[in-house]
Amino acid sequence: MAAYGLYTHIQSNRRRSIVLLAGLFLLVYVMVYAGALVSEALSTPADVNTLLQLAWSDLVSALPYATIGAALWIVIAYYFHQSMIDALTGGEEVKRIDQPRLYNLLENLCISRGITMPKLKITQSDALNAFSTGMNQSQYSITVTTGLLDYLDDAEVESVLGHELTHIRNGDVQMMVVAVVIAGVVSFFTELVFRLFFYNPFGFRGSRSGDRRGGGAGVAILIAVALLIVAYVLSFIIRLALSRSREYLADAGSVELTQNPDAMISALRKIEGRGELPGATSAVMEMCVDNPREGFGELFDTHPTVENRVAALVKYAGGHDPGPIALPEPGTSDDDASADAGQPPPGPWSSAESGEDGTGAQSDGAAPPPEAPSGPWGPHNA
């Protein structure tokens, strides 16, 4: 489980990033070929083999433009992905004067391991979640929600920060940004090709003479649609190929940083099922501590279940699982919380200031007065 700063894991992430970039360009070319095939099928009457050859010729002609377009997309994502994520989540950078509690927790963790402190951001949301972003040392940032700060104590918040620091240290953040770029490129080209299919305002070779005849247009379009589906599924699989193990490793890295497995476990229990960020895309949710958006069963979930993560911490880190933790609803008063806990609220016959409850007993543990008053309403002296 101990994986914080693990050299082999970091090197593995770098190799995966290179593979992802190669996969990005490959999927873009597949999308361009599918678009060319649709265009040829709609504009040129010919058999399937001829249409496939013409589409391949179109792809070769379009390769420089597709490459430049994909590279430009990567450059934009490299420099502006944080701004786009902040626009979706409402994240705002804070300093020590704004959030001394949170800032000090993160700073202490960074000092303890000699880590350059990332930027710290807050997003106004009742959700309990956090995520890290960035492609290099100057861009790294950790964003937490106000809901997380409201419901988690200092030890639990520290564990969440350690989890995100481990993602940064292990290179997971760069991989996730690259995966978002892949998803964006594939989605863009998929929409472009489908628009071409439905509207077809132009064709790659619309000026060709129509002396060729054949009935391969329908088959060619089916092949193009199949390629689009395959490319989309592959882009999704690539994102899953980043491996759910990164979350287990980040949990382990947090425990190594804080030496407090129980805090990580209780933080996960409180976050469980309460992390939905309104307005955030699926790509952003994949970067979070927990992603409550589920796939088909657990097959396409981007995160392991909290149950499995807690079980791993109990088994390998010696933590203790308190089970699911119920949190008070937003706006619940202390009186309501006392009532929920089985404690009677203060009433006309009790006093919060005197520490008495409804039975007349001392609720704060104070000793009774040395002498009880005598009279018709009090005990008589013996």
C-alpha cells in the first residue's frame, strides 16, 4: 500500500502519459477517416472498396491539418485547463489570511516532506469533495469544497489534502488532464462528423464526376458509424486504463503522510455519496476524491467503492472502520441534533445556563449545592 513518491509508479505514469498522447493522435486520425468516409458516401456514388480508398486518400491529405488541430488542442488544454475547470466549479484561490485553518494544514504537510506547496482553492458547494489539477510545478492546485470544510475535522481534512498531494506527487494529475484532452478531442470530432452526416454542406471530393456507380454508400456509412463508436469507447477505456489503483495508492500515500489511517477512513465515510459537484463535467468528477456518478454496475466506475477503499485501509494500514456515518442535514440546529441523539431539548422546567435537564438532574456533572433549601417545596432537614 505504501506508494507515496514510489519511483517506479511515477515512471509508470510518465510512460502511460506518452501512450495516451499517442492514443490521442491515433483516435483523431480514426475520427478524420470516419468523417471522410461519410462525406465520400454522401457525395460519390461508388462501391464500398472505392469509397474506402477515397476516404484513405482524404485522410492522407488531411493528416497535417488534423495533427496541427490536435496539437493546438493540447496546447490550449496545457495552459488553460485550470481556468476552464475553475469556470465549471467556481474555484477561487485563497491565501493564509482567507483560510488559515486549511492553509496551515496543507503547508505543514508540504513542509514535512519538502514538497512545493500547490495553490489552494475553494469552491462554494455543499458537496463533500476535493480534487487536484495542474500539468507542472507552477500549475498544481488543490481545490476543496466548503461542504468538506464544514463537516470534516482537522485530521480528516488533512487526510484529504494528503490524498491529493499524493496524486500530484505520483503524476496522476497530469495523466488525468491528458485523458480529459483525449475525451474532448474525440467528442469534438464525433460531433463534427455527425453534423457532416446530417447536414453535409460540403464534401471532401464533392466536385468529382458522378460517372461512378455503386451501392456501397450505406455500407460505408455503417463502417464510419462503427469507427465513431469504437473511437468513443476507446477514449473511455483509456480513461479507465489510468487504473483505479491510483485511488488506493493515493489513500495509502495520505496515510504515510499523516500517520493516521483512521482519519482517512472517517473522511471517506463522510464523503461517501455526498460528493456530487453541480455543473461539473464527468471529466472533472473523475479527478475528485470520490465520484458518486456510477457506471454500468461497477464495471465503468472511475473510482473503487468506498467500501473497498476502507477495507484496504483496514487490512493494510491497520485502520478501524466506523461504518457509514450519518451527517446532520444543512441548517439543522443544535436543538434538533440533540433531539436526534435522544436528548430532550431545553424546556420551561430546565435551564441551559444552570445545566439542568428536564428531570431536574444536573446535566453538566456539577456537584449539588451543599444545603438544599427548606420549605414546603424543598426537602426538610433530618
